[in-house]
Amino acid sequence: MAAAAAAAGDGGGEAGTTAAWLRGTSLAVLVLQNASLVLSIRYVRTRPGQRFRPSTAVVLAELLKGSAGFLLLVLQHRGSVRQALGTLQGALWGQAGDTLRLAVPSLIYTLQNNLQYVAISNLPAATFQVTYQLKILTTAVFSVLLLGTPLSRTQWLSLALLSMGVALVQAEQGDGTGAAGTPSSPLEGPPQSYAVGLAAVAASCLSSGFAGVYFERLLKSRGGSIWLRNVQLGAVGTVLALAAMAATDGAAVARDGFFYGYTGAVWAVVLNQAAGGLLVAVVVRYADNILKGFATALSILASTAASVHLFGFRPRAPFLAGTAMVLAAVYLYGRPQYRQWQRQQQDEAQQQESGSSGKSPPSKDKGS
């Protein structure tokens, strides 16, 4: 009995170690992905020479995301491609209503991905990272409206702090004092417009909040494998991205070719963007939403530090103060959820302890 209990305890310890390793790895990868995507897009969109067309990159990202989702779906069916295809066919045609419902977030995600290219092409990477945290505000508002999610007083205060922090950053950046890092002459790179970048990131935050909440509502109400849903999103998103490309850059793509301006750095951006959506799903599955908040904060710091060295970005006192307010808001917003997560962890630990001890009464003289 003692040996069995010890073995169970060792198993629980190994499970806890594995979970901690997964959370730590997810945090590191998510920080790297968030920071590197913004920095790499900024680099490939502001360097001199031939510039690729973002609409083609969005098409490739959606295609790769759907393909990766299908591969994971095959693994979920123990390597059976036939079973995975049968499940996908049943989801696409047997549940046509769900497919049409998924067209809504697919359309918005396609729009959002194109807007991100516009925003990062016109804003310093650090400024974009800070301003893009307004998606927390839009997500919270749509969660209340569409899902009826209650927010605590601390979360409402954090949203107000977030808005003030972003406003402070924009007040400094908008007057031109903090716009270092943008080309000072046409010879250094393509022309940029701060107003266009700000409008694009605002629209991207709005679309991100609505699409994320709508997709969450669809998953909760309709169910289904998250990998299957990602394949559906990728399939519908590829069609919509192709339509958007044809509408905006059709003539230019026909004249210059689909892969005009593509380099190794551009391909890295495409792969990074495709991996981003799947990575968030993995983080939510194997870690928690709080981890995303910490990853966001660390990626802001990483992007700011890298922008100083890579793009000559010079943050001033208002930018640093606004960034600190945004980081504090991210922490405060996730604090109630962190407490709930802690309670869940304690409950699971107690259940594992009671399961490993069986029906034996706990020893009273056991040290803490």
C-alpha cells in the first residue's frame, strides 16, 4: 500500500512537473512569436527595394494554418488520413450551417491580418505593440455583450488604466517627438503615415475583439474539436483571402507574379503568422489565458528593447509611462482569473492527494 501510494505520488509529481514544463515552454515560445512577428513585419515592410504584397502573405498564412490544422486533426485520429478527411467532410458539408457561421470570424481575421500589415508598416514596432493591447478592451466589451461575461471592479479599473496608458503613448507619438524609428527620407524606405497606422491598429483591435469572442461563443455553443475548427477557419479564410487579394492587388499580382518581392525574411514572416493562431490554441489548451497576459507584457518589453537596437527607436518619458500603465493594466485584468486558476489548481491537487491516499485516514502527526 505504501509503495502504491508512493508510486501514485511520484506519478502526480511527474504530472505536475510536465504541466509546469509545458506552461514554461508555452510562455517562452509565445513571447518569442509575438515579439518576433511584429519586429520581422516591421523590417520587411520598411526596408528599401521590392516590397511584397501583404494580401499574398495573408493567403499563404491562411493556407498554411489550415494545412497544419489538418495535420493535427490526422494525429488526433491516430494517423488515419481517411478518418480525418471523413470528419472534415462531415463538418464542411454535413454541418453547412456551422461552416457559414465560421465564415464570419474567418472574414474578420482576414481583414485583421491585412490591417496588421498596414499598421506595422506605418508605426514603430514598440508603439504598435503597446497600442494593440486595446484589443483587451474590445474583447472585454464584446465578452460582456455577447457572452454575458461578468467583469470585476478591478478589471473595469484596469481597462480604464489601459485606455489612459495607450492615450499617453499616442499623445507623445502623435506630436512627432517620439516617432523615431521611421524613415527620415524616401531613400531610407517607403513613406509612412502615422495617422494611417493608428487607424489600422484601431480597426484591427476592434475586429480582433469581436472575432475572438464570436469564435469562443461558437465553440461553446456548437462544440467540436478545436483543430477541426481551425481547419474550417483556414479553409474558409483561404478563400476569403484570395478574394481580398483579387479585389485589392489582382492586377499587380497578375503583372508581377504572386511571389513578387518574396525573400527568406518574408517567408519567415508568413510561417510565423501562420503558427501564431495555432500557438494561441495550444497555449489555451495546455496552459491558461493568464499565461497569454504575461506573454503579452514580456513581448512588449522585448519589442521595445529590440526596436532601440534594430530601428533606432528612442522611447521618451511619456512613452515609458504609458507603457508602464499598459503593463499594469494587463496584470490587473488577469488577476481575478489568476486567483480562479489558483483555486482550480488547489482543488485538483486535493483530488489527486485524496485519490492517492485511498480510504486511509490522514496522519495527524505528519509534518508540514
